[in-house]
Amino acid sequence: MYSILTYFSASKTVDFLIEGIEEYTGVTIISVKSDEIRTAVTEKLGRGVTIYKGERGYFGGNFENRELNILYTVVTRLEINRLNQEIEKIDPSAFVVMSSIKDTRGGMIRKRPLHK
């Protein structure tokens, strides 16, 4: 049992050394309150947001052709909980998809300073 634990911790240490300690997660947020969520992500978390124009298709047993904004942001794994809390406060019914990102380049990956 100790051998398994040792090998596991050694492999995680090697991963951190090679890939870095910060793991990024891409988050897609679909909500009718996308403007409020965008403001929370940019002002409270200091992260950039990309906005896609979308159209709602099937919702609640009905077909709806209603336009809405789809938000995409990249956060560290340490910020996921805070992002989820902010989304939950604004729109508990928001549809959120998260995916692990292997590599990032360009754009605003580093946190921008918050203005107070």
C-alpha cells in the first residue's frame, strides 16, 4: 500500500515539474443572464471572457428560437469553485460545461489586476 502511495505522489510531482502547477480549465457558460455573469467574471475574478452569439434551440419541452450570448473563459483549477459560486448566485439554472486544457497561448491567460 505504501508503494502505491509513493509511486502516485512521485508521478504527480513529476507532472507538476514538467507541466507546471497551474492547470487551466475552459468554461463555457450558457445563460439568459450572460451580461451579469460576464461582469462578475471580469470584475470579481479578473479573467477575460469571449462572447459567442448563440440561439436557444430546445428548452423545457418547447422549441425556442431565442438569441443569447454564450460565454467562454479560461480559469485555473483553483478558481473553479469561486466561478461556480458566482454563477450560482446570478443564475442557478445556467448551463456550464468545463473541459481541461492541455496548453494555452496568447490572449489574456494571466490574471489581470483588479481595479478597486
